[in-house]
Amino acid sequence: MDIYCKCKDCNYWLPLDVLPILGECRNLESVNFGKAVFQDDTPCKNFKERTFVDVEFYWCKDCRVTLYREDLKLHEGHKIFIGTSTLSVEDVVEHTFAGD
């Protein structure tokens, strides 16, 4: 595995729409499945480079919008994902730093 690979580059990592440095691992085979993971964490052994599957909708992290497959060309060079995380706020709070 390339040392430059990070969770944010994995096909199974979905960013949170409200805090995109955090995301959710959606790989059923990973020990991190369903957990909040930072975008720069070193990926697990189940890392799979992000590919675009034939789905109808995507999410652009740069523009923070959902887009149709036909609009992908308008977002060329942007960080595109097949969706956003569905983690609850309670799950996210456990993985963020308190600012006392």
C-alpha cells in the first residue's frame, strides 16, 4: 500500500457534510466499519482506491452540494464522493476534540 494513501482516498470513506475532515468507513470487512475516521488516518488493509461506480447522485466536497452524474464534468478537479456519512451527532462528538 502506498504511504500516501489516506482514508479520504478510499472508496469506502464518506465525509460528513457538516465537518468534512471526519468521515465514516462503509467497508463491511473493515474494523472501522460504521465508525468516524479522520480523512488523514492511515487506511486499513481493506483500502480500495476511490472509483466512480454507476450511481445517479454524487456529493461534491468542495461545493458542498449533491449533483447528478451528468454534472460531474462541471466539478472536474473537485473532491467527489458517492455520498456523505450518515453518522449521528452523538457518534461524531466522541471523535472530535473538546475546546475548553
